[in-house]
Amino acid sequence: MRILITSDIFPPDAGGPASYVPALATELSRRGHTVHVLTYSIVAEWAGDASYPFSVERIVVGGSRLSRLRKTASRIASYAAHADVLYINGLLMESAPLIALTHKPAVAKVVGDIAWERARDKGWTSDEFEPFQSRRYGLGIELRRALRRWVLQRMKAIIVPSAYLKGVVTHWGLSPDRIRVVYNAFEPATGDAHPARVSLDAPTRLVTVCRLMAWKGVAGLIQTVADLPDVGLLIVGDGPERAALHTLASQLGVADRVHFAGQVPRDDVGGYLHACHIFALNSRYEGLPHVLLEAMAVGLPVIAADAGGCREVVQHGENGLLVLPGDTEALRQAIRFLADNPSECQRLVRGSQATLSRFSRQSMMDQTETVLTAAARQA
């Protein structure tokens, strides 16, 4: 097959799609398919592209949004003309006109709700992910919801990374028969990861890895650490909330116990995890958080807010701890419990090893290839 994959982020950017898309494109290429990746990017060129067995075109983010949209739509149309199937991992709206006009077979991967994210970014609502799904709003939000549904209805299939998200997407008015749950693969890093140097002097070091968005709950972690004088917090990632989080740490008097590592290359994340004792993900929404698997793989006990697809990774008391989203007291107690009970940490870590085997690379690749092949045959 000739496959065009679109993505809104790609290495050297970090994030779920930036890990998933290169791995998938590499494997599909090795299986004899011709793959091209079209992606938004923070850089026009990257030396690592030369090592891929597929071609990459980058559209640099910045400048006029309208100009970028025009260029993106033009490039998608150019590559799609020779493709058997499109796999949309971002750039969903940019791909929509072509798919609607040409009926080109396409599969979309849905890892969240772009209508909700846009509404939050614009300040149109402060509602969390789940209440947003059942409430009605003004014209701007409802139009984006209608457009999201209209675009996805034109896909031959939709891939979601969790059963939780399948339920959400079905609620949008899409047929569950066309929605496939394919868990993201996890491949432990090869070689020995050495702990990164972190200027964080605390008996217990807590770490979180995420994009600094409001719903990621990093503010709640900082507030919790303020009540635990022997705990320090390492924050790996960047985003629009960074300045506000810096201010919060200063206001709470814990700036010396909260370290912002910023955005780091994906290959370096393991070193930061190794430098800490406990991993926490305090999001109020997650599709299926790959980072929990990364933390488990390096031997960290994990704490996660019981939001979205987190419980499809974490079984409370067996391979980690779950707390109610937004419950800072429960979060504080969970951190305190693990900090004071190293034997429980080790028990949870042992339990997490079986979890990793459920997210095999082979299974993800096989299932995704099957979905793409079936879509291409519907041309």
C-alpha cells in the first residue's frame, strides 16, 4: 500500500504522536508499504529524518495561520493523489476538504476531543472533559462539534487507544462498528538509562511528565507538594501553563522544591524518571497515557488520577494507585503512603511488569495494518 500519514507533532517534538507515528511508519515501511509522513514541526529540517525508511515533509508552525492551512491542504492533496489510504494522526480539519471532495479512503486516530481542547484554549468554557461531552453550548462550540462529527463520519474507520475513548466517540453520534480499539505499543528504551542531574534536594522526588496544560493537573501536584515538606517535584514538559505554574510555586514557597526541566528529547526522559522515586499523573482527562507505561518500565511506582483511560493501565492496589481527579487530599495521602512504604512501592512495581506485556508493539502494528488495509480496499 501507499500510505500518507499526517501528524501535528513529530520528533524532535515530544509527545504521544511524536513517539507513535515514527514507530508505526518505520514498521509499515519494513513490511513493504510505501509511507510518507506530512507533519507540523517546530523546525524546517531535522538530521534524524535521514535515518527513517520513509519520507518526511515538515510544515513549520508559525507565521500566518491561514497561509499554513493553505499550504497544508495543498500538500495533503498532492500526496493523497498517489496514496491508497490516508492515516490521519492530527491535521484532521486540514484533511477534511480533500476527503469530502475525493472520497479518498481515510482512517483517523482519535486520542481526544479537539472541540473541547479548542474551547478550553479560547476560554469559551472552563468545563472538564467529561461534563463537556453532555452539555450544550453556544454557536461557536456547537459548530466545531458538528464539524468534528461530519469529518469523522467520512472516515472508513476510526482508531482509538482505549475502550474509554470508544465510548466517548460513540457518544458523538458515530457508529461503534467503525471504531477500533488499538492500544498504543510500548517499547522499553534499549541500554542503561543513567539518572539525569536534577537540582532538587529532597528525600523523596516525585516526577510528572506532560504538556503543561490546565487539565494536566500540575498545579494540583505543586499544591500537594507544598503540604509535604520532604517531597520535591520534577516537572518534565512545557506548555502554556508554565509561567503560571512557576508563579504558583513561588507563591506557595516551594520554588526550591519544584524543578522545571522543560521540554526534553524523548530519549532523555528515562534519565529524569530514573532520578526520581515516584511517578504521578494528575490529569483530569487522558485517552490512554503512554507515559504511565514509561514510568512502570523504569521501575517507578505510579499514582494516577482515575480519569479517562488511566484505569485501563493502572489497576488500583495491584500495579499502581488511583485517586479521584481533583482530590488533592487523596493525592497527598497516596504520595505520603508510597514515600513511607518502600516495600509497597516494590510490590506495585512487580505488579506493573505484567501490565507492560499487554501493550506489545507486534499487536499494535498488526491491528493497525489490518485496519488500513481494509480501508484501502473500500476505495
